[in-house]
Amino acid sequence: MANAASTTDAAALERMHELYLEGGRQRGMAPHIVYQDGKCPHEGCQQSLQAIDFRLEAFGRTVHDPLVRAWWAETGFAGRCPNCGGWIHFTVRGKRAITEDEAATLPQLPENWADEAVIL
Ligand SMILES: [Zn+2]
């Protein structure tokens, strides 16, 4: 019974997640996110990256549009940590430390993204 209940919960959560993505996609909503882990994913870095409003509109449509599409398609995008300079892959579901080679395969934030973003 416990297993059945947790499976149902997971399915309900997944369904909620899908609805959230669908709504964001349809409205082209600006990516902002609150992550469960509060810091930069690179080891030893104390940069706070809990809540991020990327404010991509500050960079114009040619930057904004493809990155917003990548965000809601769950591809996400890569950007450098403003403190340690390490590459980070940001998605709706989480953020992780990646190498420069991995970052090269992803849509990328502008170099100065952290100057425009609101980071808490
Ligand atoms: Zn960092």
C-alpha cells in the first residue's frame, strides 16, 4: 500500500510539473527559479544561487527568445558562476556543475548574465 501511495504521489508531482512547463511554454514566461540547494554546485564555492530571476529581457530578443525556449523545453542553459567562474547547467529541475566542453553543447547565457540577474 505504501508503495502504491508513493507512486501516486510521484505521478501527481510529475503531472503538476508538466502543467507548470506547459503554462510557461505557452506564455513564454521569463525564467525564474527557486532551487532546493542554495549554493553554487562547484565544490567549495560559497556563491548563493538559491533563487534566480535571469532577467533575460535585459539582453534583447535575440538572447531572450532562444534561451526562454530552451528553458521551457527543459534543455536549460549554461552560464558561468559569478564567483568561481565554473560552468553551471541551469534547468527547471535543478542546477549542476559542468565542464567547459559540456557547456559548449548547450545554449549559453551572456558572459555578464549575473550583472542583470537577481540572485538570492
Ligand atoms: Zn561558484
